[in-house]
Amino acid sequence: MVRLDDQVTIVTDAARQPSPAEQGARALVPAEPAARGIRHSILAVAAGALRPGRGLAFSAFWLLIIAILVVPILLFLAVAFSPALLDQGPQWFTLSAFQQALNGQLLTAFINSTVIGVVTAVVGTAVAFWLAWVVQRTDLPGRRLWTGVVFALLLTPSYLIALGWMRLLEPNGVLQLLGVTATWPRDVMYGPVGIVVVLTVKGIPFAYLAISNALRGLGHEFEDAVRVHGGGPVARIRVVVALLSPGVWAALAIVFAESISDFGVASTLANDSHFLVATYSLYMAVDSFPVQFPVASAISWVLLVLIVLALIAQSRALRGRSFRVLSGRSRPARLEHVGPLRGAGLLLALVVFLAIALGVPAFGAVSASLIDGLGSLAGSHHWDFSNYRRVLTSPSLGHPLMYSAWLAAVTATVAIVLAVVCARMLATSGAKLSGRLLDFVLLAAVALPGIVFAAGYIFAYNLPFWGTLHVQLYGTTTLLAIAYLATALPSTTRVLMGTMSQVQESMIEASRVHGRTSGRAWLSIVIPLIARPLLSAWLLTYAATLLELPVSQLLSPAGKEPISVGIETALSKYDYGGGTAMQVLAIAFALIVVCVGFGAFRLFAPAGWRRIGRASR
């Protein structure tokens, strides 16, 4: 009997050595490029004719992409110019919504968001550059552990970091109950400085990934050339920064876009400090009565314009310059030795970074969850586990976690299936019209803030048109799950894009030549090759969906609250202990799922699956 983990080796050998029948078939076709193109075209037409369901599946796939990604956003953005088109006003063409969006408090919100985005992008990119240099270019002991810290920050939502700081510094908060005066730190954090700190912390992982990937490909010969010509450390850094300009500018654009589109900090720290930002203004336009869809659409347009301007600035800064530093003569980078004194300074700086990024918020959240009656002015406060008992026994506090866990599992599973299809289409037909169109749609969806997605779904699926079809999606769990899928699909596809591009068609073709059906070829060849990346993408999507805020805030059905909305509801009722206990349990639950997922793969996956992609000594 042939084991499943040995099938990859068998089919790979078959791919390297074509069968006699396959060699004979190839001998009948000329080897010229034109003949090869004709051959592939004939085979493609024959395959489509032999599989009539493929055309129907292709059409259904595109209908799904249009329904969840294109139509809601286009309809929502169109209402800013033509309210009458969708029964939102008498005008067929007007700019009055933009006049409202660019006046008064809304204009102040845009100015605040822009300034916060620029400052956050510069500070976050600088810190990420320093962190990437320490991890990849020095021999500091334990430096690899900080990559794990970066990924922990990547998985932690911004609103949870902000809530950790707030529980620590607020009046009658943790520090005050411990007898520590927190007036000055509270005045600093409850304002633009605190917002910049939290958004910078959230932007550092994105900037780190962009810069570290570019830094890995930069050899040491450029720094040697600077040293030969008498340059010091400052000159070396200037040369390295110039050569890493694509990664640096990408980091600046990404952090700026993430900062101005963030809703977590806007709905927590910025709202409590009465600091106006654009994303919360959009939320208030949709959450008001009557709903101001044209104004919300105009705000979304301005946010998109700001993101496009950041991308244009990135493109113009790099235009006409060459950054091709990889070649056959590239020398591997050398680790820079740090002495005891400098090493102690770097470790201290890293510890301070860890404390600001995760330590202080985690301490604020965990300590607040252990205080009974936190936030109340009267009565005594006890340190115990009563808040956790209430969360685990009260339906109003415990059910949101189970509801979100179920939705996250469904969303991650469906997103993985569709992402594999999308990534495969981009990898095999990227140059075709369908591949280019799909790539454009996914890229545009990545650039859209989550709050815009949620507002688009509210508008598109609450139109009277659906009533005439007797379809009721608005206010249901189904629509919430579809919106989760729409926000998760673009990023999940990008995660799997590299893996699917590495899968060679010859292995699948060889398996088909040896009698396997298309489904069995995928199960026996492709799935073992991409099993580990699939698991990682599933867990990443699961954790992000479990703690997602903007879509949950706007689309949660009546009587059913996701965990993020449940936390906000508890906090709005001044149940700070119960809300923070829910927050800690949600994060712990996400970490447990991640650990169980990877642990189950190590224990139960076939040995061949585990060996793929593993480096050998």
C-alpha cells in the first residue's frame, strides 16, 4: 500500500519523467512556440467542452465576487454624487454631500486624521527600521524573539491596545486604586499623543514586514564601499536607507493608510478624549437618525483620496531610480557585533518598546479584569475572579464569545476555499483579462477601510429592491458573515498568493495522465504541498475575524452581539470589570485556537505534509 505522504514523491518523479504515452503525444505536436500556443488552446477548449460545469462554476464565482466586493462598495460610493439614483434624496447629481463633509467639525476630523496619519507613518517607519536592523544585522542575544512580538502586535486589534491603556489611566482606574496618581499620564494619553502612540504601535508590524523583507536582500558590499571611502555610521545608514527606499516608502504608505482608516482607536481612545477623526465621523453619519448615507459616502471618498495620494507620493518618490541590488555578486550581510555596553542599551530600548506596545496594555487589561466594581465611585473594590465567573455564567456576557467563535470558524473556512481559487487564478492567468480584473478588485478591496465596507453593506443590502425579491439580508447573521468574508478574502488571497504561485502544473498533469481525476489530483498533490500555509492563513483569518470591530459594530443583528460589540456594550454600561474580562478571555481563546491548530498539525498531519518546506541540517 502506498502511503499518502509518499504520493507527492511518486507524482513528482512522474512529472520529471513523462510516460511513454505522454512522450508519444508530445511527439505529434511541433515544438515551436506558435504550435505550443495552438496546442494549449486546443487542450483548453477540449477541457471546457468535456467539463460543462466549469463554465457555470466560473460564472458563479464571479457573481459571488461582484456581490460581496463590487456592488456594495460601488452603490455606496455612488450615492455621494447621485442621491436620487438610490432614493436617498431628490438630486440626480450634486456635490452637497462633499460640502457638508468638508466643513465644520467634519473638516476638523479630516485634518486631525491626516496629521495623525503623517506623524504615525514617520514614527512607525523609523521604529520599524531600527527594529529590523537590530534583528537582522546585529548579533544581539535573543533578537529573534522580537519577531514574535511583531506578529503578536499584528494579531492584536488596535481597540484592545487602547482599552488596556484606558483601564490603567482612567479616573478610578487601576493606577488610582493602587494609590498611584495618574493625572499627568492621563492628560498625555487622552489626546493626540496617546492616539499617535497606539496607532504607531499598530503600524509598526506592517512597516517591519515591508522593511525587513527588503533588508534581507541587501548585501554588505555597499556598507563596505562607504567604509572604504571614509564614511562613518551616519553615512552608512544614509546609503542603506537610500537603497531600501522602496521598502521604506511602502512602509510609510501602509502605516499612513492603516492609521487614517483605523476605527478601533477612533471609537475608544479618540472618542473618550473628544478628539475628532474621520472614521468615527463616518460611523456617526451611518448611526444617526435619519441615516446620512450621502455624507458617509462623501467621507469615504475623501478617505480613499487620502490613501491614493499616499500611494502617488510613494510612486513619485521612486520614479526614475533603480534599486536593483540583488545579483550573482551580492555578498551576504554580516552580523554586526555589539559590545556589552551597547548590547545592554539595545536590550533596554527593546524592553521599553515591548512595555509600551504590549506590556502596559496587557497589564491594564488583566489587572482591570481582576478588580470587582472597577469604575464605580462608591463601595469597596476587591481583587478576585468574580468578573470571569460572571462572564462565563452570564448569557449576556458569555454568548458573544461563542457567537464570534462560530462565525470566525465559518468565515475562515469559506475564505480559505475562495482564497485558494483566487490565488490560483492570479497565479495561472494573471496576464489574462480575468486575472487582471480579479487582481484589481482585490487590490481595491485591500485599500478600503473596514468601516467603508460595513457602511456599504448597510446601504446596499437595505434597499427596497430586496423587499420586492422577498430577500431579507439586512440585520441577519448571514449578512454579517458575508461582510466578514468580504473583508477577509482580499488579505487571505494575498497571504496564499506566493504559495499557489510555486505549485507546478506539471505535477497535476502527471497525476491526471496516470488516471486520477481533477479532484483526486488536487487532494493528493496540491493539498499536501500547501497544507501548512493553508493552516497559517486559516488561523490568521480566524483570529482577525474573532476580534473584528467596525463590521461587527455596524452589522451585528439585534439580540446577537459579536465579542467586540459585547465588550463595547459592557463598557458603555460602566461594567469595566466584565468588559475587560471578556477582552482577556477573547485574546486567550484566540491564542488557544492558534496553539491547538499548530499542535494538531504537528501531531496528526502525515509525515510528508510536515516535511514539506522544512529546512534540513
